[in-house]
Amino acid sequence: MELTKRQEAILQIVKGNGPITSEQIAERLSLTRATLRPDLAILTMAGLLEARPRVGYFFSGKSPNRIVAQKLRRVQVGSVQSHPVVVRDDTSTHDAIVSMFLENCGTLFVVDERGFLQGVVSRKDLLKLSVGSLHDLHKLPIGVVMTRMPNVITAESGESVWDAAKKLVTHEVDAVPVVRRVTAPDGTEGLEVVGRLSKTNITRLFVELGEST
């Protein structure tokens, strides 16, 4: 969150003199209460200041960075996830490459005939295989190329974007499948892919948070 010079001045006044009324703040800045009203509203809505009736304004103790972090912890993955691009494990590598370019995505999630997550394949994986490869990509199944379970990092719709973003950074991946545990008709359990969380989703969220503060 980027503050104006006047908003920064208001913060400093409240930090050093709070609780302090809007009249007193206006007097120190040689401005009217009406002039300060939008700035005080912005600082209060952003969580930097708190206001109490008949008491005045006081500093919340929160920095702009801390406020953004708190918002990220409150946002759930399910509210920002995008549609997953899924292929069967017997799909040819050639067809997987075509799917990746047609869907304009950097990660494919591989499932079996029951729809259970089996692995993940990235644009980098396919690029390495394609360059100088002696394999017939039309015959090579994507299941041979993918990173297999349980070595796949996943997220759930109910977890915070903050926690999921840390997974992307820690494991140096561009996207993770958003999954839920389900039971197949034959009684076996597995993970169903319900979404995709990527660096693009995180970046878009940062932009939205920046525009709303």
C-alpha cells in the first residue's frame, strides 16, 4: 500500500499523540476536518488507524506489509484458483504438449481412469524431453515423463493462499493442483483435481489487493 505524504504525516501525528481527535489532527496540519476526512477513512479501512467514538484516532501498530500479509492469510485458495488442465496417464507426450499449448498453461495434471491424481508434468519437463529426444513422442505415454505421486505438491481449497504460496516458493514450482479426497465406486480413495493454483493466480491477487487498499 502506497501512502500519500499527507497520509504519512497523519500517521506520524497519531503515532506520537494518539488517541487524538480529527479536529486536533486538522489543527496540526493547518487543514479542515473535511479535507482530512477521506485520508482518515482510507487509513482506517486499511487497518493502519483505529477510531473510537468520543476518544479519537490511535495507531493500530500494523505496518502496510503486515496488513497485506494478514489479508493473504484470510484469502482461501478456492477463491482464487483457476480451472485445471487434466490429461489421462495414457495420453501420448505429443498430445500432452498440444494440450498445454492450446490451453496456454505451464502445468498439466495427470489422472488415471478413475480421475485420481497420478502426477504432474511441467512445460520444462516436456521441453527437456522434446529437445534432442530419441523417443517417438506419439508413442511415449505422459505417465513415463511425469513427476509421480507421492512426490507431487498439492493444495486444498480451504487452505490459505499464504500457505499455498509458500509451497510454490519452497518447492520451486509454477503451479500446484488443488485437490480433494474422494472415494471411488470400488471403495478406493484418491485425490480428485478440482483446481489449479499458479504464480499467475498469486500475482493477480496481489494486484487486486493493491487496487483495493
